[in-house]
Amino acid sequence: MVVEHARARAIPKPWGVSDLFPWCSVSNDGEAIGEIWYERADNADVDPSLLLKLLFTSQPLSIQVHPNDAFARSMGLPNGKTEVWYVLSAAPEAKVALGLSRRLTPRQLRKSIDDGSISDLIVWHAVSVGDVISVPAGTIHAIGAGLVIAELQQWSDATFRLFDPGRQRELHVDSAIVVADAGPADFQVRSSRLTPERRLLVSVPQFVFERIDLKPNSSWCLQAERETWLLVLSGSAAAGSFEVSQGDALFAQSDRVDIRAGAIGMVGLVAYTGGDAIPHLLQRVTRRDRSMPSGSNEIQVPISPAQAKAAPKNGRLEPIK
């Protein structure tokens, strides 16, 4: 059982930015920061299954692809890398690239990498705040300049670069050709409303990604049965023993997180392992009016973890309808 305030670690990148406001106050000493990684606070021996990060782009990233689990394991890695992007900020001309304009054979793909024409074949899409883009392993992709993106991915750094204009970094052409689905790709995903507070963004075998919108001064119980991450996008809250606001993240597993939204409410992203949305993930907690008759459907005040295990049986907590 664990609930932790995640640490934010700044990762310098040649395509990064110097100003991380309002998402992070980590000192960058003048370096260009491209990524903020949210990490376990207790230096756990076992790495999490998921990695939650923020991306800040002042230049386009390389054209790249990630392997699936099977190929990654053939290389001695624990798993591949499927990811999803949630756009937090976008300049007027900001774009991301996903898939190719036509299907290529492995030989054609290699030729397009060698002569640089892959930069003309990759398909760019304009994006705006709130867009969600799913990037399954094997999808050729790139991210343009002028973006702040929340990225959720499998815990893996297996990245094969196909093209990296002007930066002279190592390419991984042979591996990229083997793992790439060298054709068109579906852009964005359609989210669905689970409850008034929960919107399902992406559900894939590796993880579930949701957005939650909590009203001002409302109280909730987040049931973190699986590995669970919470990133605050706006507003503030008391979450467990921590005060969190924009850019803060929590890690929880096999525990519950009592959340009291602040005066302007709280909007956040919640990610957890497994391919199916948890029906009772978020439960509202209210005080029962003593004048109400026995058997009322109101939900009582927060209870202890031990009581929470019995809650679904005795009616003290109910899923939001």
C-alpha cells in the first residue's frame, strides 16, 4: 500500500525550452529542458510499469518508432513502448506527425530514410489543447515545435530514430525497419464519458488513461487498486497527506487516495495499468443528513482503508452514477 508525491526530474534535450512555467519549478541552470519525468519518491527497487512525463518542444523531434513487447524482449528489454499524448499547450501552427501518406515496403522505407524523403511522406496534423493522440508501438511518428504534451507510456526507452535533421544523432535504421508499420495511421481517438467527472481518453492492453474534473470543494475517494498516476492539470486539491496543484503528480498502488478539491476545483489526468477502465475508480464522499431515512443512497464521510474494503458490501461508498 503506497501513496507518494512523485518527484519531477528534468531531462535536457536539444529541442527543449528554458521556461517550464507554469508546469514545473525545477531549476534548469539555463539548459534546454525537453522532458519532465515523474518518478517514484522512495527510489523503489522495482521500476513502475508506466512512465508519465511532460514534453516541451521548441524544435521538431526526430522521426522515430518504438518496438512492441515481442521485439523488445528479443533484445533483452522487459517490454516495448506504446504511448499516448494529451496536448496541454499548442502554438498556432503546432503539429504532430503520425504514420505515412502511403504504405511502403521495407526496401522503399529504407530508401526514403537514406535519401531523406521520409520527411515528405510522414503525415502532419494540426493539434490544439485537449487533443488526445494514441501512438501504438510500431507507429512512425514525430512531434513538432511549440507544444507542451503530457505523455503516458510503457516504462521503456526503446526508441529507434529514422530521421533527425540537423542534429547528427545516431539513427537505428535496421531495427526501425523491422518494427515499423510503414503505412497510414489513425489520428486521435474518440473519448467517452464514464461519469460526469470521468472521461475515458484511451484504453489499451498496457494502460488506461482518463481525465477527471472535480467540482470546487468536493470530496472523493480514488481507489488505486493497480499502479496509478495522477497529474494535476489545473486547480488544486488535498490528496492524501499532500497538497497538490498544477504540474504536481501522485503515485499510488494498492491503496486509496482521499481527495478534497480546492476552491476552484481540480482537473487531472489519471493513468493506471491494465486494459479495462475500473468502474469504481472514483467515488464521491458526502456526509449523510441525519434527518434522511435509513437506507438512503447518500454516501457517508471518508472511511479508513480497512473499512473501505467492506464498503461495497455495506453501502457506505457507491460508484458515481
